[in-house]
Amino acid sequence: MNLDAKIPEGPLAEKWSKHKFNLKLVNPANKRKYDVIVVGTGLAGGAAAASLAELGYNVKAFCFQDSPRRAHSIAAQGGINAAKNYQNDGDSVYRLFYDTIKGGDYRAREGNVYRLAEVSVNIIDQCVAQGVPFAREYGGLLDNRSFGGSQVSRTFYARGQTGQQLLLGAYSALNRQIHLGKVKMYTRTEMLDVVTIDGHAKGIVTRNLITGAIETHSGHAVLLATGGYGNVFYLSTNAIGSNVTAAWRAHKRGAFFANPCYTQIHPTCIPVSGDHQSKLTLMSESLRNDGRVWAPKTVEVATKLRKKEITADQVKEDDRDYFLERKYPSFGNLVPRDVASRNAKEMVDDGRGVGTSGFAVFLDFADAIHRLGKDAVAAKYGNLFDMYYQITDEDPYKQPMRIYPAVHYTMGGLWVDYNLSTNVPGLYALGECNFSDHGANRLGASALMQGLADGYFVIPYTLGDYLATIGPKPVDTKHPAFEQTKQDVIARVNKLLALKGTKTVNEYHRDLGHIMWEYCGMARTEEGLTKAKGLIQALRADFWKNAKVVGENEEVNPALEKAGRVADFLELGELMVDDALMRKESCGGHFRLESQTPEGEALRDDDNFAFVGAWEYKGDNQPEVLNKETLDFEFVHLTQRSYK
Ligand SMILES: Cc1cc2nc3c(=O)[nH]c(=O)nc-3n(C[C@H](O)[C@H](O)[C@H](O)COP(=O)(O)OP(=O)(O)OC[C@H]3O[C@@H](n4cnc5c(N)ncnc54)[C@H](O)[C@@H]3O)c2cc1C
């Protein structure tokens, strides 16, 4: 099937305005007759729930944490992009659009990305109006810094806590609506299935994480804003609770899953220190504004560093290889993440890695401290430096940070059209849980922009079009589809609780993570992926035989919660491998060793792979079917990406 993304016709800059005009409206008095379910109250879902309630719809919002304030979005550090051109350095909506298409290695839709750049400017105004304390320059104007893949400064930030501040903004807007009775908030509630009637999404089934009660909820539309699935790799920079369950269960009810293999591996994370770890810590990309990335020029010097015979500051300038500055003089340390990550791996593969494990390169602030002074550096990045010190017991003001790539973000997700609708009518996906705008590699500071664009500025318009079409007739949970789906959920919960083997669910998760990282991580091959597929199938079969799930349903049971999520990861992992096998080209974060330029850069095959791969579920243990959405490039010329 060739999928229709419903991109409006016409000039790029007019598509969104014209589309908004053409969308059907629900009149203000009728809005209160519609119920909208929003699953997820991070930045995307929180923004959507607050905005839709403000418009007059009745919103039921769900999250599995004890408060929307604990969504993973709170972890976002570095900033949010917007084409305001406050720096007068040549930025524009078109440049942000262009940088994003190029950054995603020409695997995103032009129409969507242009809209994203267009509404980016409104997001900043909206957040400032909410009181988000963005950093300001001495004169009081909003400050900017640079992020990877661009040569302008367009990133708005609140120290290293941008996500937290933005989430407090969205949360206060949401709370206002809770107070007004327009949003009913269900915390500690996990969505476990979608209910469809005549092919339309009409509700969800949830489990109350305190009491274990399995309940049904109806709505005229269901919006998923449930975040990314990077934790399929076990170790990632994501919050421990981030998972794929909501999106995966929706997938099993018919929603296509797009580009699952596109994973972002972030170059500047604190390296893995051993098998005891359950998560990894990001050192924000903003640090590459002033930090310089290097590795020793020779294996000999690297060996001395690894054996701690010398310290980094004792390595002479001539013995250092500032490899990003050397290879990419135009962008230097601010090349996109996929490029920086691959180059760090190259250094390590070359025997020039540092730290006791040898799996690290340096991020050095000595020059910046010399140039700006320690206080100025601390004012910009202080909390990140503190975090690094607390985790490693090394002082980054004195010695360079050790960094290494780690799983960070998933560009894949539920397939959505221009209206953010999945292929299941009435089911929408927002934020990181959809595949939308980042192609094969997301640029830094663009996830917050996309999540908030989806929540504040896109769905409030596009949802009305669908609701006006179906009409406000109430949806009754007495419909047999609700009871049937509820029974399916209960059966699955019981199946998990019946697992009384010997291996913990966490062990399965870790084993899966090892397979994914080894064969579907930074470098992928036909042979490795084929092997991974077999390993995942065997691991999944073993899980359903030998896993141990303790406790009961009618209680707080983190083991049960985790078991459900890991079971879904064990299925998703195989689909990611299938997708990576199918895509016999390299693009962005998807690097097939068989497809690279002589300089070792990702080599695309536009003739055969300029499409979105959207997978269709066909039943347990059945091969999924690939549907394609052809990507047409009318405005940007496809070329080999270069940051030299
Ligand atoms: C360490 C770190 C730093 C980052 N820094 C930046 C940055 O500086 N700039 C940037 O642009 N991006 C950054 N990102 C990426 C960005 O933070 C995320 O992509 C973004 O916050 C995702 O927002 P979201 O609303 O889509 O999902 P989330 O914030 O993950 O929210 C998901 C919501 O869904 C709920 N949920 C999930 N499943 C269920 C279920 N089954 N039932 C009920 N509720 C459910 C959760 O409770 C939660 O409320 C960073 C990411 C990390 C890991």
C-alpha cells in the first residue's frame, strides 16, 4: 500500500495556512459535547490536553507517574530551537526547515518540517507568556546558543534545565484546566490497549497502578503522546519508565509503525562503567558550543591514558587530534549527532579511546575556561558540570570530560499523516511517540520544538476536522468492543502473572539491550542483523517460558508493570531489526556498514529508499507487512550530506 500523508498542495510557505482554513470547525457550543482522551502528559500530551480543554473539549488525560511533572520531558537539558533570528545571524524559517531536512538525511517530509519551522516562533512566545524563564542576555533579551547541524544560534534555553521549565509551563496550563473541570487527570494509570469500533478509535483500557483495577474509558478520539522507546536498548539516557507499550498496543490494533530502526545515538554521554548500571546520563549537546572534542593522536598515548600513567592535561597539543574540527572545519564540534557519534566510535575502534574501558573520547573546556573564565563557563553549564562531577568523581573544570555515544532518542514511531492522525481514524500520535519530522536523524533541541508544536499548535486545529466529521454522538463503554478489549487485557495480565520461572524480567531486558546495541546500534550489517533476529526470537520464547513475575494484580506491582513493557520491547526489537535489514542503505543514525562513502559517511540510496517504511501488524509471530510512503522533494535538492 502507498500511504497518503495528506500534505496540502501549494507553495511550501502557504501549505499550513491554507490547510488550517480548509479544515472543518467545531463551533464553540458543540465542543463541550466531545470527549478527547490524551494518553501522556509530558510536553506533547500536556500541551495538547491543556490547549484542547482551553478550546472547550472535555479532556481525559492519563499518565503512569504520580504527577504530569514527572514525565521524561523534564530531563531535557540543552534547549529548544526556534527560527526567531534574534541574533541577526542569518536564520529564517526556511533555514530551520532546510537544516532539519538535511539533518534528517533527507528522510523527512518537506510539508511537515516546514510547518514545524513556521510554528517554532510561536512556541517561544507561548512559553514566555506562561512564565518559562528562558536565559536572557545582559540587556534583557532572550539569549540563544548553537546546537548541532546548524551554523546559526537559534536555541532558546533555561540553563541545563530547559525541559523542566517548559514542562512546568505546560503543567500550569494543564492544572488550570483541571481546576476548571475541563481536564480529568488520571495519574498512576497505565494504558494497556486501544478500543476500536468499526475501525475508529473510541477509547482505551487502563490499569490502575495502585489498585490493579482494569478499567475502560471512552472518547470521540484518542491521542497518544507517550514518548519514545529508546529503552528497548536497556541502557539509554531516557527515564527508566519510558517504554513503548501504548504505541505498541496501538500498533497491534492496526496503527502502522514507521521507521522503527531510526535510533539516535547521542555523542556526549557519560560512558558505561559496568554491568551494574540501569541507565546512562547525557551531557547536553550545548556543551559542544564551548567544549572541544578530541582523542590522542596515537595508540601509544591513548594506552598511557588508559593505564593512568598520564592525565589528559599532560597530553601535548601536538599529540591531540581534534577530530571533528579536523574533518569538518565548517561545523567543527557542532556537526549533527549521528556524525559526531560515528567519529567517536571510529577513534575507539582505532585503539585511541580513553578512560579505563577505552570506550571514551574527551570533551575539553580548558580553552573556554581560559578564554571566558571559570565563572562564565559555570554560569552557562554549571549544573551539567556538577552532575558530571557527582557521577564520575572527576572535576571537569580541571580535566576534560570523558564522553561516549549512547542511545538517546527514537525517530521512529507511530505513522501519522500531516494531521497527526495514524492510519486508524480517531487515533492520533504526538511528540516522540510519532515518527514525524526528524527523518533519520533528529537535530539537537528539535524534539521539544516538535512536541510542543504538535501539542500547542497542530492538534488543536487538525482534531476538529475529524470531530466535526463524526459528530458528537456519545460513545458508550457498554459497547461490546470495550468489554472484549478489557478481557484481552485481563488475559494478558494473567499470562504475565503466571510466569513463575527463574530469570528476572530485568535480566531479559538487559539481554535484549545487549543484542540491540551490538547488532542494531551504531553500526549495522546484513549478517549481524540476521543473527540478531534469531537471538531476539529465542530470547522472547525463553521469556514466556522462564521469566519470573512476582506479586499479584491487585496491588502496586512494579514487577508486573515491567514485565508487560519488556514483553513489548521483545516484539518491537525484532521489528527494528527487520526494518534495519530492509533498509539496505545508510541514512542519518541508520548506518549500514555495507553502504558508506569512501570517507566513511552514510551513503543513501535515494532511488530505492526515499520512502517512509510503515509496518503493519499481522498477528503474533507473523511477519509484518511493509507499506511505503514515498517522500517527494519539491523544494530541497537531494545531495550527499556534507558538514565539511
Ligand atoms: C536526557 C535527555 C535530554 C534531552 N534534552 C533535550 C533538549 O535539550 N532539547 C530537545 O529538544 N530534546 C531533548 N531531549 C528529547 C526530549 O526530552 C523528548 O523527546 C521529549 O521530552 C519527549 O516528550 P513527549 O511529550 O513526547 O514524551 P514524554 O515526556 O516521554 O512523556 C510521555 C508521557 O506518556 C505517559 N505514558 C507513556 N506510556 C503510557 C501508558 N502506557 N499509559 C499512560 N501514560 C503513558 C508518561 O506517563 C508521560 O506522561 C532530551 C532527552 C533526554 C533523554
